[in-house]
Amino acid sequence: MNHPLNLTLDLYLQRMERDGVFDGLSGSGAPIEGLDGAAPDVLGRIMAEAHAKPLVVLLNQRQSALREQLGSLTDPEERRAVQKQIADVQTRIAIEIEAWRK
């Protein structure tokens, strides 16, 4: 299954494994109970337990922060630079939403 969050989750799990978070857990190597539901349900549960946020949410937070920063700027060059960053984030949001729909 090609899901937009696969890479994010893989990197997160690899980092946890590298840091030894999974060492010595009870039931190690046994099947995980409750993962027999539909894939979106499983993914949602895993993300909720890990307090993870989808990339689109993080990008929206970044966009809000940039808009707030833009409101406090008066220098035209600085404003243009932040406006470019906002446009870049908006493009990334659109790409993520399109990938999610596919």
C-alpha cells in the first residue's frame, strides 16, 4: 500500500529501533493483537498512540507560523522572502493532499 505517511512512519520506527526503544519488550516477535482491521484504522491507531501528526497538519502549522511572521514584517525584502516560503508550503500542502486522494 502506497500511503503518504509510509516514509514518515518508517523513519520514525527505524529511529526508535536504533535508539533501543523496542529492546526487551514483552511479547517480542509475537503477532500484534488488534491489527486485523482496515488499513486506515490501523494507521490511525498507530499514529494516535505515537502522538504523530500527518505531514499536511505539520505543513499547515508551518504556514500559520509564516503568516503570523509576515504580519509583523515591514521590510519589503523580508516580506517577499516569507511570502515565497508561504507559497512553497502551500505547494507542498497541495501535493500532499493530491497524493492522499490517490
